[in-house]
Amino acid sequence: MTRPASPAEFAAWDVAHVWHGFTQMAEYEPLVIERAEGCWLTTVDGRRLFDGVSSLWCNLHGHRHPAIDAAVREQLDRVAHVTTLGMVAAPAVELSRRLAELAPGDLNHAFYASDGAAAVEAALKMAFQYWRQCKATTGVAGDDQREPPGNSQSSAAPLGAALRSVPSHPEYKTKYLAYGGAYHGDTLGSTAVGGVAAFHAMFAPLLCDVVRLEAPDRRVPAGAAPAESTAYHLGKLEEVLAARHAEIAALVIEPLVQGAAGMVMQPPGYLRGVRELTERYGVLMIADEIVTGFGRTGA
């Protein structure tokens, strides 16, 4: 019978062989977890710790939830993995149909990703591909008859109409609009739209071009009333969209709150205003809802 490893051996193997992301290993020794239940973690040396980050916000129902564990075991008895390239697992079809029933409007399709960064990465590519395929399908270079989106009195226009005002050249609609202080993950695309330099400054030469906007919060310029915060930040957004909508494929936003920035709350009504402005100016909107989304259905 193999002798169980000691806590000291686990710690040594961890240092020698495991690459930890976002971990200051010079000052803090990573915890080696052996088991968990509910909101409690147990280390290999027997310490019982409160999981205050819910496994980085992913564990909504606690560790070893009986219903979830039973469902996983049942599925493992059938099949552990099915690719979506030309085939699909039956539970994925059932879940997608149920999500479509619950989701508002025409949100009828689900694209599954392994984590929040992968979901954002896929959404960025979808936005880019959407505009490329629209251009390939329509080939329309302009529409002098349509009221320009910069007119604040115009109603929300369909994206097809917005496309007709975009110059027809290969470089249009290739940028993303994102916020300072934002965090969307650590793949190349999600890193590009992130706004925390301490996380990603090293990789700047690898990243795509992003238009950056001041993070919306309840702060306002000196002399302004707190109630003016929503209008102030929406005004800043409209200035950017009016000037650069023709080159922006999508706006990326953490709805309601920026988590990694320090739980920065957006002013009331801001998110609804963002949606109205992106529709008016023909810019897609990507909501990174890894923190706030129902059932982790973000991006």
C-alpha cells in the first residue's frame, strides 16, 4: 500500500511542480486542500478554513452539494465528455432549451465556455465575425439618407442600418470599447479589454487595439450633485460613441459592479443607458456577467 504523502511533501511538490497564477509565492505559501464541504476547506495538515472567495466566485452552492454531486456521478456513468464539433451531449441540448425559455428577448442560443475568460474571448470573436459577415453579405458602403447616429433625438436603429453608415474598408469595426479598472480574464482578448495595468502591462505589445473609457461610478466632477452621476458617465460614453462608433465592434462591460477593481458600483440606470446608446450607435454590447449573471450565463 502506498504511503500517503505528508503535508511537508505536498508543499515541496507544489513549489517544485505547480505553476500558480496570480500568486505571490515568495510571501505566501499556497494552501494544499484535501477536501471540502459547504463553505469549509480542509488542508492536508488538517486545518479547517472558511472559503471566503467561493473558489474564486465559482462555487455558488457550496462544496460537495448532494444534488450537484449526484448529477455529476450520474452523467459520468453515461459519458464524461462530448465535443460540440458536429455532435452534442443530450444534457447540453436540454440545458440550452431551458435557458432560452428563461432568457428575455431573442436570446435563443447558448455557447458553452470553460470559464469567464474563455466566454469573453468567444464573445469578442463573435462580435468581430458578426461585422465581417455583415459586410460580406451587404457590401453597402454608406447611406446618406439615414439620420446620423450622433443626433441624440434619433431612436435606436437596427444594427443593419448602423452598418450602412460605416465606411466600407477592411479596417472598420475592429476595435473594442472597454473601461478602466475592468477585469475580464487572462486570455489575450480578455486581457486586452481589461483595464488593470498591474495584471497585464507586460503583455501590452501582444494585445489588440482598445478604446478606453473612464470607469462609471458614483463620483462626479467637483460642484456636481451625486444625482448627476448617471447622466455624467452616459454623456462621456456618448461622446466616444459619436466620434468612433464606425470603428468599434463592441463595448465590453461588467454589469452593475467592477469586481476586481474593488467592488466599484455603477450609478443607478447606467447599464440601461449603455444598452440604449450602443443600439443607437450600432455597436454590439458584451456583458461580462461572471459576477452578476444568472446561472453564470455571462458574456
